[in-house]
Amino acid sequence: MTQLSRLGLGCMGMNMSNADRSLETIHYALDQGINLFNTGDFYGGGDSEMILREAFRGVARDKYWLNVKFGILTRPGGGIYGLDVKPFNIKAHLTYDLHRLGVDYIDLYEPARLDEDIPVEDVIGELADLVKEGYIREIGLTQVTAERIDRAAKVHPIRMLEVDYSIANRVIETDGVLETARRNGIDLLAFGILSHGVLTETEAGDRASTRRGISPEEKTSLLREVREIAAEKQTTLSNLMQAYVYAKNPDMRAIVGTTRTAHLQEAIQALQLTLTDEEVARVEAAFPAERFQGMGTRNPIFQDGRIVGG
């Protein structure tokens, strides 16, 4: 089993309009020892995968680990209109992914979401056949319930579970997902650890807050105490928020989605910041989950297999 870096690079924002910058960031990630690259066949209409193909040209295959999501259907002009994880069609999704990535196999393949009208056993069963055929090495899941994790794991071992997790969104701690994944020996991969930009002190972060109905005054009040903790630790707010995730969950990996080396460098620095159990408790007390649970998270693209946003 491949030893993965604690931090992975999320490649959602990579497209042909920022290809040069994206290539630079991927190469920087490799130079820094990052080997986990998270993408999807719908990212940039396939652009993300093609940029990764170019970035890995001449790089030994065992130096990078591809985590690929499939199944979300997008319109030519942008926007999401559906989900296709029908077992009969999975081979076709995979064929295009392999071609765009320029590889013979994908390390971890996973449905971007599950469809409530299709038994999870059927989806995982089809993926298990592709493991046997050698086209994928391992199977993953994204944003699923504890009950479906258990059902999936009975069909085939699940290597990794992607979860939306941050100080502002700790739902997985209370809905059984965290406990179920650990009980089944499934690696955890967090995304949205900065609450999709809300937990940053940038103009983009302020815009993200406004889009989610959080006023500047509310954000200032909300973050006042954690800013004080960050100042005491001589670090940035975003680094503190990332360090919290790692300290609270020593077994959890995380991805940072960026096309800029400076942003990736900051995320790497957060790995070096340690928090004691007392400091973790203090951060949580300053940002109580019962008051702010789910603050700033995006509406899910699918809920029980049905589109509710996007």
C-alpha cells in the first residue's frame, strides 16, 4: 500500500486558462514530497485531468497517486445537470479518465456522489471488478452516510473516504460517519478545511462569507477569539484552522485546492504547526460547533442522490 503524503493537492480549479500556473503548482507539490493528487472527470470539463497528464510527463508512475472522482454530469456552458453512477456506464467513465490522464491505471477511483436509486452494492461491485482487471487499484467514497459506508465495505475494502470537514463543519463527528470509517479501517481525506474560503482573512474569503449569508460583522465577531489564539501561536488564522484539523484527527489527511504555489506553500507550513489537546479544546470553545455547525459550507450538489444545488 502506497504511503501517502499528509497533504494532497486538489485540482478542481485547474483548467486551460491557468494551465501554466497549474503546472508550476503541481511540480512544486512533487518537489515538496506531495504525492496525492485529487481530481475528477468533471473538473474543467476534463481540463484538470489533461493538465495532470502534462505535468506528470516523464515522472515515474510510483511518484504520484491519483484520486479520481466520476459521475457528475455537466453542461457545455457550465453547471451541473445530473449524476451518472450507473454500474453499466462506469467502464465508459473510466476509459475517458485513463485516456485524459495518460495512465494505465488509476490509484483510487470513486463515485463523486451516490444515487439513492442505485444500490451502493451494485456500484461497488462494478468497481471491484475493475480492481480485479487492474484498471483501478483501490476504491473510495465521497460524502456518504455511515449506513452506506458499512454496506459498501461488505462488498469490497474501501481505501479512502472524502469528507467535508472543518472547525465550522463537524457533522461527521456526530452522525456516525467518522466512527464508521475508522471501524472499517478507511482512510479519511478532508476537503473544505478552511470552510471553502470562509475561514481566511482575504478578499476572496470575505466574498465567500457574503455568498453564504455571513455578514462582515458576524464574521469579525465569530473569528475574534481564534484570531487571538493565532496571534499567540505567531501564525495566520488559516494555518491555525488547518492545524486544528490535523491535531483533532491525527489519522486524517487533507487536500488543499489551489493553482498557486504560494497558497500551497502556506498549507505545507500548517503541517508544521502543532497544537496541544488544551489548545484544540480552546479553539473549539472559541468556535462552538453547536452554534456554528455547518457555517459556510456549500450546499451539497447531491443529497441522497438528487440534485439540490449547483
